[in-house]
Amino acid sequence: MFSFKPLANLSLWQIILFGLVVGNFIFLGCAWLSTISTILMYAFLIFSFIIAAIFFSFSLNSGWQLVISIIFIVLSGISGVLGGQYYEVARGETVEQISVSEAVNYPKATIFYFNNGAVNNNAVTIYSRRVRNSADRTTRYYYYFVAPIVPSDWRIEDPISLWAACSTTASSINPCRRDWQVLHQAGLRVDSGSNSYYKQAIQKATEDYSLQANSDAPIIEWVADPIAALKQKRFLFLIMISVSNIAFIAASLINYTRIA
């Protein structure tokens, strides 16, 4: 019968190597599945976390090493989600010199450059989502902002073919309000994982302002340089997974020195 007991006698470097393999496997799994299905990705993350936590709890003699390993697994999963969001957008098409009213005709495009259009700041709408943490009984609010992007000759009866989007957890003040006042005429499509919340904000906008919305209208980040915004997403997840790996190794070494 299989037993975890032999694993308790692993050397420090064997524990570190095993932890790195598990953590980075979870990172790659979350990155891949997040481009396929958000539900599958979260199911994989939860399942992997439970199995790894049980496995490590039986395999490690040190309680602190167990905590270090679990934190590393969680950070690896988060990094994987960020990585999946980046690759989902990075693998899309780029379209240039199109009208904002034509954006709906490019369902595979993720980077847009327009020859007209501006954010209609008179129709900014916010949708808030409350998430309660049962562990510490705290409540966090997520805020999703949307506004139509329209050409200069747009009329209220014309369908909206493009939406600007922005989100934050800091406050109910739109962090993109300054960018939305600038004629960037460029954008980066938001990842599919956020679409459902933005679509609820869009539904609210159509009701509040009597707007006609195209159901296939792209939802984008209204930015001056979409390529720079995409590189920032890549930088974020690469830094996070790199720091997580380094911190796991360093924390494991410190813990080993402490108990040696």
C-alpha cells in the first residue's frame, strides 16, 4: 500500500525541487485552461490545491514548510490565471484604420487601431460585485465600468458597436476616467473571464440611457498604445511567477536553517 511516510525523509533540495514542479505545473495548467474555460480553470485550481495540500501535509515534517508550499501553490495558480489572460489576448488579430462602428465585424481581433471615435462619458455605467471572504469575514467590492465608444456622427438610435471597460477594487471612482477623455483611438480587448461582469454593466447602461447595443460588440481597454498595455500584462505575470519561485526557494532555505 502506498505511503507518504518515505517522503518525510526527503532532503531539502528534493523538497524544493518537488515543490517547484508542483507549483509550476499548476501555473501552466491554469494558464492553459483559462484560455479554454474559466469554469475548468477554477475547478483545476481548486482540485490541485486540495490534492497538493493533503499531499504536502502528509509528506512534510515542518509545519512552516507546509505553509510555505501552500502559499507558493496559491501564487502559482494566480500567476497562471494572469498568464492565461495575457495569452488569450496576445494570440488575437490586429486591425488598423477602421471605424469604431466596424469593430463588431472583427470577432477574432484583440488589438484595435481606429480612425475615429471617442468614449461617450455621458453614459458611463458602473456595476458592482460584492465578494465575502468567509475566512476573515471581510467583504470586498469589485467595480466594473463601461461606456460606449462612438463616432462623431453617432445618434441615440444607432446601435453601440464598441464599449470601453475598466475595473477596480479600490473604490467606486472610475480609474480610467482621464484616459476616457482622451482621443486614443486604440484599444485592447478584455479577456473573456471579465466579460460576464462587463456585460452586466452594459445591460444596465442600455436600460439607464435607452441605448441600443450590438450583442457582439467588443469590450476593450481604451488605451494610447495597445502593444504597451499587452506587454504590461506579460510583465505582470512573469514577475509574479518568477518572484513566487524565488521566494519559495528562499523561504524553504530559511526554514531549513531555522530547524536544522
